[in-house]
Amino acid sequence: MNTRKIILLLAACASAVAAPALAQQSAPAPLLPPAATVPAPATPAQDSGGLTGSVSDDNAWVDLGIDIPSFATPADVPTQASAGSTAQLGRAIAEVITADLKNNGLFKPIGPARLPTITMGDVTQPDFPGWSARGAQMLVHGSVRANDDGSLMVTCYLYDVKLNQQLTKAAWTFTAADWRRAAHKCSDVIYSRLSGESPFFDSRIAYIAETGPKNHRMKRLAIMDSDGANHRFITTGQAMALTPRFSPDYKKILYLSYLNGRPRLYIYDIASATQRLVAATGNPTFAPRWSPDGKWILYSMAIAGNTNIYRISAMGGTSQQLTDTPGINIGGSYSPDGKRIAFESDRSGSQQIYVMNADGSGQHRISFFGGKAATPEWSPRGDQIAFTRIGGGEFSIAVTDPNGSGARTLTHGWQDEAPTWAPNGRIIQFFRTEKGSGHSSLWQVDLTGRHERRLPTPVDGSDPSWGPIRQ
């Protein structure tokens, strides 16, 4: 939950799928420099809050000339997939892969609308001279085959046109309803091979869908694919839903619900569409978070004017208090190994980032760069902590090393907050509130700060949570 909402809520409460079968070659070294290394531009980026850092220039990533024609099919037959027949699926899958790579900001692929079609024979034996003449450097070929049981088998190949060489290949079997996952899996294979980074396209995002006037907002829990497709609402809006988080195994969503001013922590089971109560705290409650092993839940609760962080078993039971200081302690986020927790606290006089051991010991401040810092979220890779930086009249998304060094601002959108990491720890999702209209939307930014993208949602969106990569 963002800082403004926490303060308002405190005041108000005080007064009253099928798994894919994957076969992939082990990949050699990436062809592009890894995104983990952020090259410095000619002049460093600076902001008024004391944060300094570097962002890469656009030439740090090479346009490889990736051509992605429609995937071939041995026979154009009807399927139960929403995209239509196997030939239609072949084009649709290529279009999704093109959009994935383009929207990522690192590549400039050419999709099937501008390319010739290929045959099944071309899939494994490309016409390298022909593609080279078109200016292609990298080539994605694939096929779609309908199985007797109604499932789909999708293959994906990545070729280096100049070297006349296959770089990697993979194959999956999905239900017809999950055809988009095959496209995202292929995107992941290409992205990982060319960048050397872990995949992230085949993942999902939970967020809070907001509708209605500002003084009477309906807030529903919703989920969708990483590109905004397959969107659906989970809750009805009868009770206010806040701060969703996917479980580490992707089977459940933890969220906070307020009905008639009474806070409750729920775990929603995605497969059965049922939920169970974890805790009815009886006091203003905020920011529930899973532990990496899924056994524990962190949350913050306000009692007698002070807000502290607690830990409770995911099965419910008695809570353990981890912080005990005057003021507000909120937003615990576990490190990937589960040994440490990042959180925000105003014990020093303003909101800042602190880190403690998982048992509550060793609490210490790590943010000393000026301004305020809120909503820390530990990267899945463990190397950075994203947070909301407050200063200079705006809310921005920023990152810092876990020891507080190397802090830098990534966005300047007036009111950007509540960061959540992609599964590969190299892209950050957040929500942006427009100045004047008050409308909120979901955005993504990479660690260079140079590539921003708005994610389409049918209504206003806030409090996003990016889940792990799907298996």
C-alpha cells in the first residue's frame, strides 16, 4: 500500500494450469552485454534529492535485426484456441513474441505482418541467404501442431543469420486455452539467449482494479498475464481489496481486505476460486507479504498510535511482533534467501529504509541520500532494493544496493510508487497517478531508467504485484 493511503487509512480506522513440457539446449554465452551491468552515459543523471547514478544510452543495446515470421503448421486445422486454426495461431504467436521483445525496450524486432511466410521445411532449414538479403541478423522460426487430444505442440528456434547457425531451440505442449504461454515461453528463450538474463515473460501480475469516484472507490483484486492479456477480476468489490501478492508457488494470492472498516488477511486459491482467512487483526493493518518459502506472512498493524511489523504462519495462529518502536514501521519485504527483511520506518523523524534479520534483530537504517523513502521491495536476485523515493515535490521509483550504496532514481512521473519486481529482477512494475485527473495506471521501467512502458488495464490500476516465472 502506498504511503498516502496508509496515513489516510490509519486516520479513518482510528476514528471508527497445464504445465509445459520443455526441451531446451544449454545456451552458450549471451550475444549482448548483460543488463546487470549498467553502462555510464557521458554525464551522470542527478536529482534534487541527493540521488546520483547512471543510466545507459540507447546504443548500449544493439538492434540485432530480429525477424519473426508466422510460425508454420503441417496442416491448417481448427483448434479450440481463441486465436483460431493452427495457421492463425502461427501468426498470433509470432505477433505476441514480437510485442514481448519490442515492449521490453532492448530489441526492435520485425513481426509477421512485414515478412514472408515460411514452410515446415524452413523451420529447421532456414533460407539464410534470403533472410540476410533482407537485413536480418537474428531469425525466429517455429511451428504449431494440433495433437489428437486437442492440445498444441509449439516449437521455437533462434538462428544467427550471419553465422548460418542455430543458437537455441525449445518445444512445449499446452492446452489450446494456454496458447499465449507458448509465445511467452519462446520470448523467454530468445531473451535469455541474447541477453544472458533470466526469463520473465511467462509470468502473471496481480493488482488492484479501481473504479468509481475518488470519495467512493471500488477496489477489486484482478490478475492478468505479464503483457496485460487474459485479464480477470477476482473479487466483487463488496469489500475493499488491497496489496495483493502471489505465493512463491503461484497457486495462491495473499491480500488485505477491509469490510466495514474491519481488516482481514486472506489467501485466495486460484485453482479452486476459494479463499481462507489467515488473520482478523481488529486493528488497522497494512502490507502483507510472503516469506520466500511460503510458510510465513509479514504484515504491519497499528496499535495505540504506533505501527509495527508482525509475522504469522501462513496457516494462521499467533503472531510474533518483530519491531517495537514509537511511530510507523511498515512494509516488510524478505530478501530472496529469507534471512533479512527490508522495511520502512519513521523512527528517525522521516520515512526511511531499514533492514533487519528475519527474527527482528539487527535493525539498522540504510537510506541516507536525502528526502524520504518508502515501500521497499527486495529484488528476486537479492542485489537491489526498489523503493518509492519522496522528494522535490514528486514520488519516484528508485533502487539501492542492500547496504544503502549506489542509490539512483529511475522515474520522474510526478507520483510513481509501490514498486514490484519482475521474476528476473531486471524490470520494475509500479503505478503512476496522473496530476490533475487522479487516474492511476500500471507502468514498467528497466534498471537503466530509459525504457518505460504503460501496461494496458481495463480500469485504473494500483498496488501491482509481479509473480514468479511460471513452470
